[in-house]
Amino acid sequence: MEINRPKAAKQGSRKGKRAWRKNIDIEDVQKGLEGSREAEILLGKDDVNFIIDTEGDENLLKKAPKKLKSHEILENKSKAKPLITERNNKKIQGVQKKDVHRLMRLTGRVVGDSKLNARVEKDGLLRGSNEDLWGSEPANKSDSMPEILKTKSTTGYTKAKHAPKTMKFEPIKQGESTKDIDAGKSYNPSLESWKQLIQKEFKDEKERELKRQELLEHQEKIRSMISEINEEEENTTSGSESDASDEEDAEYRLSVNAPTKVKIKTKSKRNREAKHKEKMKLQEQLKELKEQVKELSNVEKYTEETEQKQVAKKPKKSSKKRKLFKYDPVSTPLEVKLSDELTSNLKDVKPEGNLFYETMKTLQVSGKVETRIPVAKKRRYTPKITEKWTYKDFK
């Protein structure tokens, strides 16, 4: 047999499609059909031995865990598909992939990369220091920063050495952030709890309304007083003008005051007054001495009382409310339902409340966010009207 003999070109088949169909080998198919026929003759059809169960077992349904009615109501039974939003592949939970990879390298979570290499790439070798760990003790590092920057720097160039004390303090709480919810606010409350809630809210609203009316009355009173004062000032100015005119007319008149009488004291009267003064002084001194003697006799009694007070004295809790900000936290709106609005069924319950409003209130109550109110923009100074002197150029 020759090696590396050139192969002859393959000649295409001259048979047509019909010839190929005639000569197909279907022995395995025929064997399978014969086997199925024999099985059907001996054993019968499969429908006799096997049944397809389309209904299911009732006992298994009973054993299955039952769903809550609230879960059935809240379950999404809509056949429409939910909206599919396009995902931004460049971000991972709102952060760019590059930043995530950089942070992972710095923390040493990337396989095949060390923390040191990542830190050197970020900070460089300028911040590092060459020290012999097994040699002599390192010399004290001297700050290369000039003293002027340390003492008189207006910018934040100097690094803080100590954290402020206030960082360790707890925020001053304005009140309790978590309160027990009243039973009357339920979707199906009892009659007693619902009535108690209405009475409580009615009292609070009544107090607020009374305070508001008092404030309005006080404002009206102040306005009336201001108007009366202005009227009195106008009357006094008119009266002073008339008085001035009368004085001008009556310059020639004599004095209206009664004539002064000269009262001369005699020597005997002066002596009597001096003796009376001395007598009164002596009486006052005697009175003071008697009081001092009385107090000295009661010294033991006073000492016993003071000792008893010191023993029974307890540190009083400061009833003064610590106020963190200028204004109080946001007042909660009324959370009461009338008899018509009450729903005894959970299906008819509608979502109420505002999550943003509630979280804002909890932050204000806990002292983490400053309480503020909307303030109208006002002028800092009254507008000054001046006359322009441009008309003088035309004179």
C-alpha cells in the first residue's frame, strides 16, 4: 500500500430523493411498534391501569397551612405584569462601579491585591516614613507646620487633636418619640375606648381654642389701648397750644398760688421734739434686745429642727423643662374617626397618615433635627424717602 497517495475526488451520488427514501433503515422503529402491540395484547391499554388526577387530594388541602385573611387581601392577584424598569449596570446600589472597586481595594477585598499597594496608590510614598523597627527608638517627630498657621489660621488647615466634648453627649430629647397607640384608634375599636379617645381629643382641642381666643382678645385690647393713647396725645397737643395762647394773654396777671406763711418754732417746742426723739430711740433699742434674748432661748430648738430637715432633705428633681430649640416640635393632627367613618371590616380600611411627616416629628422630638416654623420675609429697616436735588440744575 502506497503512503501519501493522492486521494481521488469523491463522486456525488446519482440517486434521487425517492431512491434514498426507499432504502432507509427503519428496523428499530418497527421493533418498537411490535413491542408496544404485544404489550397491549398481553396487558391491555395504559388507561386501565393508570389515572391522571386533575382535581387533587382534599385531605392534603386540609393539612396545608391556612393563609391569614389580611394576607389574602393584601396579596397581589392582578394578572397584568408589573412594570419592568431598566437597571443601570454602571452603578451598584447607587454607587459607581469604579468607586466600589476602589473602596474594595482599600479594604483588601479584591483577590490578588493588597491593602498596602492600594494605600500607596492613593496617598503616595510622601506620607510614609522610613523607620528601622528593630533599631534604636525613633526620634520625636516635630511638626513642620509654622506657629502662625497653628494660632492665627482662618482656614481649616490645622488638624484637630481632640474631639469636642459635645460629640459624647446624648441629644436633648423634647419628648417621648415612641408612644403607646390608643385602643380607640383601631379600625374596629370598642365603644368605651372610642368614647374615651374622643373625650380626650375634645379636651385638648378646647384648650387650644381657648388659648387662641385669649390671644386674639389680648391683641384687640392692645390695639384699642394704642388708639386711645394716640387720641390722648392729639388732645394734649391741642390743649398745650391753647394753654400757650392763654399764657401769652395773661402775662400781666398776678400769681395764682396762695401766699407763703413763715412758721417760726419756739425754743421750748424744739426741746420737746428732741426729747421725744431720744425716747423713741430708747424704746426701739429695748425692743431689739428683748427679741435677741428670746432668740437665744430658742437656739436649741432651732438646731434640732435644722438637723431634722437635713436628714429628711432629698434632692429635688428639676421640674424645669429643658428646651433645646426656640420652637416646639410639630403638633400632630387629629387622629380620630367619627362613627360614620369607622370600618368594622379589614377590607374597607384605607391607608392613612404620612410617613415623611411622622419620621420628621420623631427626629424633632428626639432632638436630632432643629424645630422651625415658616417665617415671612420682612424689611430690616424702614425705607427712607429722600428728595432728589436734580431739579437744581435747571434753576
